[in-house]
Amino acid sequence: MLFNTYEPGKFAFSQESIDLYDSNQRDDDLNNQSVDDFIKSKKWGIIGVPFDSTCSYHHGSRYAPTLIREASFGFEQYNCEFDKLLDGEFYDCGDLNVVHGNCMKTCEILEDSVKELIGSNIKPIIIGGEHSVSLGSISALASLEEYGDLRDITVIHLDAHRDIIDEYIGEKYSHASIMKRVYDLNPKELIQIGIRSFSIEEKEFVENKENISSFYAKNITSNNGNGSISENVKTFEDLLSKIDSIEGKVYISIDMDVFDPSIAPSVGNPTPNGLYYREFQSIFESLSFNEKIDIIGFDLVELASDKLGDVTAVLAAKIIYDFLTLFS
């Protein structure tokens, strides 16, 4: 690359590409030591997944990886909010060859690609695309586990919606059912943050589930009242305490509609009364202070726009920028 040029096709400040096959271990060569090395690794690899075929409202999330990468060049390498330089080791591996119209096949391809990253002790950052693509990344991580599931992995899910219905319009593999597919993998705990829209079937499903924790947007945002959907009000302070209590491996999934539409209008299913960035940033900081956890994967999904400079794309790029600053 020339000195006075940049590559908008890559996330800002990413490392030069490496040949994964030089260090990649085959699945059957992954022993306990190499799995431990992966869990403790600080290396990250970005994969864009331009897929939105099960979208039910606002299409356009297939363009999000391009828009977010372009927006990332608006930030300085020095992150003044954390007084830290973004100089960790991370790579932008480009976009997945998705199969438009076929969610399961796309997730299978993504799962194989994430396994390649894992073989090089590189953790996945997935840029969607719609929320269904999370399954590919999470399934790859589950395959590392002794029992091939998530029983030792906590999933933190930030979203306006529960996404935990078993089928949506007859489809089991959908952006609206992604957390049910994740729950089928038996997570240690599913922590849902920013929730403010769900069906009666989803309400009944999560009731009395000891490994599902819910933090409703109306109770954790600083500008809303203290009204409660249930008698057991969980405040923002309760959320931070919950984050501090987590131990072990953690996967983070962020649907951009967790934010209020006033700051993130270009999403697949915008829903009023959402989070603002100050609350979100506090969640990230709280996670970074918890020395008992190892974040092993991250995805950001459901930005839906085809406009360069879209404010929601800038916010999405800021989230990834802050994440890499704190965790790479």
C-alpha cells in the first residue's frame, strides 16, 4: 500500500494480511493446550457477512460490512475516551462468500471460516448482515467445547428483541429466532440486555428459565422512568453487578436496534425507547474490568443502509473501534 493511501475495504488500523494456513491447525489437531491458547489470545479477525435474506422489515444489512469499514476511518488510532492506543493485533479477513436466500448454508460456510481463524488462535469479530449469521460463529466456538455445546459459555445478547421464538413465519433459521437456535446449544447463561419487544410465546418461554437473565431497556436507560415490565426490577446498577459476576468464556452479540432510533435509525427493526451510547460504553468498560472472563467472540449485526456516512454505520464502527481498543 502506498504511503498516502488507505484501504477502505479493510477496517481502519487493521494489520497487514497473514497466511492463515502457515499457522492453521486442523480440527483434529486441536488439543487442550491449543484450545487454551485460543481462549487467552488477544488476536482478532474480522469477517463481514453481507447476508439479509430472512429480513422481515428494513432490508439493507448486506451492505453494512462495507459501510462500517468506510466509517471506521473517521476515528483516530488514539482512543481518547479510554486513554489508549488502538495498536492490538487484529486482521480484516474480508467478506464471506454468502449464499443469498440460504441461511443454513451461509451459516455453515461462516462456521468453517471461523474454525480457520480459531486454528490460528484468532478470535472472530463478525460484521453482519442480519442477526441469523451469529449462529455460524457461535456454532464454531461450540464445536471447540468438550460436549460440543455452550454449557461453559455465557452469551451476552444486546437487542431490542428477544429473538427467541422457535419459528418465525415457518422458518426455524431466521433473524427473529436466532437466540432460540443459540439456546438450543445449551448456553451456560443467556443475558439479554435492552429488551423492549417480544411475543407472548417468548415471554412464556423465558419465564422460570434459570439461565436466562433479562435487563429491560426501560429500567436501565438513564432518561427513562423506573417503570417495570415485571415485579423484579433490574436497574443499570444491577446490570453492572451482573457483568462483574460473570466468570469464564463469553460471547457478545449486538443487534444495532438495541439503541434508540434517535441515534441508530438505520436498522432492520427500529424500536423506540432504546439504549444510548453512554450506557453501552459503560457496559463495555465493566466487561473490560472483569478479569475473570475471556471474551472468545463478538458479532455486530442489523445495520441496514446503503448510504455512505450513515450515522448508524458510524455508531457501529465506533462500537467495534471501542471493542478492539479495550480487548485486543
